Amino acid sequence: MIRKSRGSIQNPEFRDDFAKIGIAATTMIKLSVHCMLILLVFVGCANNQKDIDALAAKIYSTGNPNSPMPPKPFVSDGCSCWPDSNWVECCVKHDFIYWKGGTRQQRIEADRIFKECVSQKNAAMAAIMYPGVRLGGVWWLPTPFRWGFGWEYPQSGPPGIPY
């Protein structure tokens, strides 16, 4: 006869209790992560637009005048509802490249440069932000931060240059 104590994994009641604790812990972790992300968004959205506009004007003035410029004016919101810390210049430069748009390879390169720039400031933050720009910056969603947002949707870059 095998003796099953209350604290034994062989006891079905213990397994059920253990599973409930695991589900509760997982739920609490997910809730905590969601709360942290919501807090980041609210903190990030409280940026200083005047400083970002000045930085955007500086970056625009150093852009390549020989490349085709989109018809819409260049604007940046900094790090798009992400905290504008010491990596905000990386975000505005990334916005400038996204505003101009272009090919798929140019977008991959823009995101790589962005990740490298943020990594120099905070490697952990770069690891979090990079997937966000890869997923959120697609050309086919009509968002104000999509690849090629300086061009009329659904165009993602200069005429005659396919994505």
C-alpha cells in the first residue's frame, strides 16, 4: 500500500491546489506586467513636445536634400508613447527615417540603427523597444508612425520604389 500524504505530489488534491496556486501566480505576474506597461505608456506620453519639435527640426535640417522628400511635413512624437529618456534622439532620428520610408531593406536597416543607438544608452531598453518598432512600424497599417508616414497611405516611400 502506497501512503499518500496531503503534501505529496501523488495526491490529486495536492496537485489541484498546486495548479491553482500556479495559475494565480501566473495571473498576478501578467497583471503586474500589464500595469507596468500601462504606466510606461502614461509616463511616456507625457513628453515635452517643444523639445522634441526642436530636435526634429535639427535632425530634418541635417537630412539628405538629394533624396526624395515626402509631401507631408516631418513631425515626431519622440518615442511614440514610450518614455523619452536619454534615447529620445534615437527615436526622433528613427522617426525621420520612417517618415521618408523606402524599401523593406531600408526599414530593416533603420530599425537596426535604432536598436544600436538605444543600446548605447540602455541595452535592456533597446531589447524591449526593438520588437515594438519591428511589429508596430509596418507600412500596411495606416498609423501615424508607419514606415513611410510622410507619404500618402498606402505609399511607403518615393514613387517607383516598391517596399
